[in-house]
Amino acid sequence: MKNRILVISWFYPPVNSSEGLVTYKLLKASKYEYDVFCQKGNASWSYGNKEKLPETKNVKSIYAKTKELSEWIEEAVEYFQENKDKYDIVMTRSMPPESHMIGLRLKKIKPEIKWIASFGDPIADNPYVKLSISYPSPHSRANCKSFKGVISPKRIIRNSLFKVRYKKQQRAVLEKDLNLQNEVFKNADYMIFNSEYQKNYMLKDCKDDIKNKAIVLNHSFDKDLYPENVEKNDKIKMSYVGHLDYLRTPHLLLEAISELKDIDDKLADKITFEFYGNMGDSDKVLIIDDELTDIVKVKKPVSYLESLKIMKESDWVFLIDANLTEVNDKNIFFAAKLADYIGSGSNIFGITMLDGISADILRKLNMILTSYSKEEIKNYLWQILYNNYKIEANDEYKKEFDSIEVAKKFDDFVSKIN
Amino acid sequence: MKILSIAVPVYNTEKYLRRCVDSMLVEGILQDIEIILVNDGSKDGSINIMNEYKNKYPETVVVIDKENGGHGSTINAALKVATGKYFRVLDSDDWFDSYNFEIFINKLKDEDADLVITNYRKEFIYSGASVEVNWQSLEEDKLYDFNTFDLNVLDKEYFVMANSTYKLEVLKKSKLELMEKTFYVDMQYNVMPIICLKNFKFWKLDIYRYFIGRPEQSMNLQNFVKNRKNHEKVMRFLIEYYMENKDKYSDNQREYVKQILYYMLTTHYYIYCVYAEKDKKQMYNEIKEWDKYLKQRDQELYTMMNDIGQIRFNRKTKFIGVRISSKNTSKIVTTLGRLKR
């Protein structure tokens, strides 16, 4: 291949966002050369835009002037129009899905260009989003102040009409997302998914000609980004790094810690739990209400490099996935932090759905895997604390997440394009 | 000598097996327990995990690898090799609370009752709910004479696999041998040892964690309907067994077994009168035949079942509701019952 590869990604370092970091690690380890069209002015949906990562000789960042997503699309198209002869291959990376909208337009400008669409999350019918949707009707029974209001026919009709309108809006959004996703499936030459689960979920209604375009590429860790030596504490240190909210919640874990404290009032001398990043208010309240502040620390978000250091310093790191059983029986989300956890060499304690990508990885690694049961979580914490529980990690399997190995697979795939 | 043998039936449970075995491997009690992992012809990687544990804990873990014969066959196999003074079963998708299990084993060393009863929890893992099933009216540590104790203290509960630890000699003396290739044989396990049971104790320890919600579980309502012939087979066996031993039981034993059969029969009628959705004509014929069988076999048990409104109503209407739609009939009966109240 003669030319550089153009990568379209809204997120890319110095913006500290999972999607950008996944891209960074992959490109850094690849043998090819890349131009990444991104931006660094807008740090929304990220942990800031000052992430200082080692320079990569084979990657050049091209920053858009704008901070607006809609204008970024136009700038990217404009850039391509001026430089289209330089590129044979373009790779668009979501989220956000706007990068794929750019891909669709680039393909029209230069139909012979090979387009690789890489998906972080599903664009349409995302189980996480589906579970977040509620019907916030102002005319609902819950908002009534009197019994008269509850039985009022006027309210009942208004509430029904609201629901119909709301569902219609939701359907329209879903339809729009589905159309975009299907357009990308149809027009992209190749597609990258981060797990078989994600691939099967997103392509479940597609024919074989679409399915044949897909490859699966693991998220990866970059061993050069971790500090060489770290200090370990006398106390057992268990950490969580990243975003938590009311769906991805440590609630059961906190309840389990609280029950352990009930049977051991010296628990704080033996163990510390540290959470770095966002945590939902109800979980913070639980920490205070159950008087866990001596054991559980909630800390500010940290830089990516600092997070890798924390992972390595910890004896155990937590993976907490949302319980999406209500909308999908398998977890399709491969959290990028799981790959970083693997790279850190620390033991992993996973709280996730029993079927899905995280569960598969944790089982193969021989790490702890619990589902959404306080009792189960408590039991394993007890084993760690009082029964000298040891992990015999499957180091051979860890290699499948090394960015060098993942990039080799990617390079091999790229070498066959044309 | 080992204090406790734990039989772990394993069939395609590689996903849960580590959780189960890990929960028993508590350092301080490894020399006191015998974990008998019985592979029932699993097609997944369960046997590899089992062997891994056997190699790591050769003094504690025993592996039996056999052809598929069903849940009952695994317990039969474990009973044959068990050497512990006591015996209990832990299904491989369930687990023990390690903290309470350690206390339990240390306490069991000084125990001699025929049966020790403990509490357990139902874990609805997909929803995150956890429900403790405990004995409210039993006195902790009291040795109850099974032939004389007041059955009312059981509060309509009975001894099941998840809460029972039997003395191995009681199980052997009762000639307990579970049916093979049949679901619901735990009903046999709950009934058959009673004839040899002289006494029992209750310990307020919450040990067993019963995992609920897997679609393939036999206790799933839809599977009850699907596997109803298995349920019937075990019910018939138990009724015949009860008839055969009726005169050998003490009064209390007979009353207790009758009570268990009453609960089990309720479930059996409910499979037809409440849960069924398909094959209505066939189900109608089956339940009619069953009802006739029960009436002929034991009038007392038959009459006891009239306590249940659903069953009484269906008998009065000659089970026609099962033929039309058992689900809707069930709703009608429930509504009528409420109105009457």
C-alpha cells in the first residue's frame, strides 16, 4: 500500500475518551501510517482534553478548527475533498456516529476508496439506551396532587395522548438511527466490531453479504504506557476506574462491603476500596448512610496514564457492567477498561451479566466473575479477605489483548484490502 | 474421618462451577470436608474444571465422571463413595456462603443429630433480588424428637435439599436411591429418609444460595409443564412408596410425609390447572386420569386436595377449564374466590 490511511474520529488524544484511546493504542502499534482527522477543542463526553500520551511517529493528528460536531462533519468532508488523492483507505470510528456520516459522504466523493467502519457501540437499538428510556409524562398518575386528579378523565386522556406522541418520537429516533446504521452497513467495505456479541447483535437482521464484511478486533492494552515499578500497600487495595451511573452501579458491591463491615469492625485496617471517576448520587449516599467512608473512597477522575498507574498499584480492579437483562439476555459491551485492566496484571473482580463478552473474557482469564447478587459479591470479597483467595491467571490468553497482537491482526486485515 | 460429604451434581455448568466449588474451599476446614463432584456426561468444559480442582485439592475433592443419567443418578453415585459422617447436596449452579459454611462445619464436628436444618437464600440473579428462607418457629440447637415434636413449628415448611444435612447412615438405612433420567427427584430425597429419621436440630445459619432464574432450570414454570410426565412419574412413585410404608411410619412421620405429599400434589395439579397454556386436550385427559388414580389409590390424600380452591373447582367442573384454558380458568377462580371473601 502506497498511501497513508485516513482515520475519522471525533475523539482522539489529547481528548481523554475511551473511544479515542482505543484508536490511539491500535494505530500506535500498527505498521501503517495514519492521518487522524479529529478535534481537541471540545471535551464534552470525555475526561478532559489534556491527556499527554507518547508521540506516535506513524500517526499525524489533523485537528478541526471547530468545536461543534455538525461543523466538524463539514470540515472533515472539506479536508477530504482537498486531499482525496492522498488516501486509498479511510477508517471511521464511532462513537459518536457522525464519523460514519462523514464516511458515507467520502464514499460518494471517491467511490473507489476502501471504507472501514469501526463501531464502538450500536448506533441503533442500543440496549443501554433502551433501558434508560422512560416516559416522563407530566400527566402521569404519579404527578397528581389529589384523588380527583387521579380519576379525572381529562388527565387520563392527556396522559394517553402524551404516551402515544412520546412513543412516536422514540420510534422516529430509532428509525433515523436504524437508517443510518443500515446505510453504513450497505456502503462500508469493511466493518470492525469489538466482540462477536456486538457483531451478532448489530448484524442480526443482515444478510450474508453484509455479515461477510465484518471482522472482530479486541480492545487492547499498551504495555509501554504503564509505569514500570509501583508501590503496593500493606492493605488490600481494590479499585474502580471510570464512569458509574444509575445503570452501571456499584450498589450491590457497596451493600456487600457494608455487610462485611457488620461482621468485622476492623475491616478498614485490612482493605480499601477506591473509585475514580463519576459515581451516581444514590451510591454516594449509600456510602455515607452505611458509614463506609473509612473503607470506601470516592476520588476525582484522573488522566488516562494516571488511571493505568492506579490499576497496576491495585491488588484488585473492579469491572462493573450494567444489568441489561431486561432488554437483552447477553452483555454486548466490551468496556475498553477491561483491556487496560488485563494489561495492568492486577486481579480482576467482575460484576457483570453471566452471558456476554465480559463474562467470557473473565472466565477465560480465570478471574472472579459474579453476577448481580450481593451475596455472591460478598462471598468472593470474604474469600479474598479471610481465605487467601488466589488467582491463577491465564497469561497466554492475556496476549490476545496486547496492542501489538491486536494491531498485527488489523495490519493483516489491511494488507488484504485492494 | 471427614465430617461432611458434599455431593455436587454437574451437568453443563462450566459457567457456574467455580463459584460453587470456591465457596466450599475454606482453608481451615479442608481436612473436614469431602467434595464429590459428579460429572453427569457434561458436553461443555465442566470436567476440565473439576479435574483442575481435584489436582489442586486431592485430599478434599473427589471427581466421578460418568455417563448422563440425570440429577438423581449423580446423587446415587456420590452416596456410594461418600465417607463423611454427614451428607448434603449442593447443585453446581448454586453456592454456599463461605463464612457461615465454616462455622457450620466446625459446629458439625460435635454434632450427632440425624438431621441438621439450616436457612438458605433464593438468589434471583437476573434481577438482583435475594430472599432469605428461614425457620421462624424452630428453636435453635434444640434436639427435636421426630416422633413426638409438634409439627406446627415447621410453619408449613419442610426439609428440602437446600436446607438439609443428613447423617449418611440415615440415608443409607432408608435405602435412598433416586430415579435416573428423571427430573424432580429431589421430591424423593425430601420424602424417603423420613422413615429412618429419629431426631433433628435447627441451626440459625444461612448457608445455601439457591440460584434462580436460569431458563433451563427444571423449576422454571414453563419447564414444569414441559416435564410434567417426569413430575407425575415421581409423584406416582412417592404415593406408592407412602402406601407401602404407611403402617411402618410413626404417627408424626406419617403426618409429616402426608403434608409433604399435599404440597407436592398441589404443584402437580397446578401444572395442569394454572400453568398450562398449550396441548389443552392432552392435558385435560392426563389430569383426569391422574385424579382418578389418586382417588383409587388413597382416598385420604384425594380428599385433602379439596382444601385448595383451584382443585376443588376443577374437580366440580370435571376439569373442563383445563380443556378450555387453564390460565383463564385460574383467573376466574381467583376472582371468584376474592369476591366470595
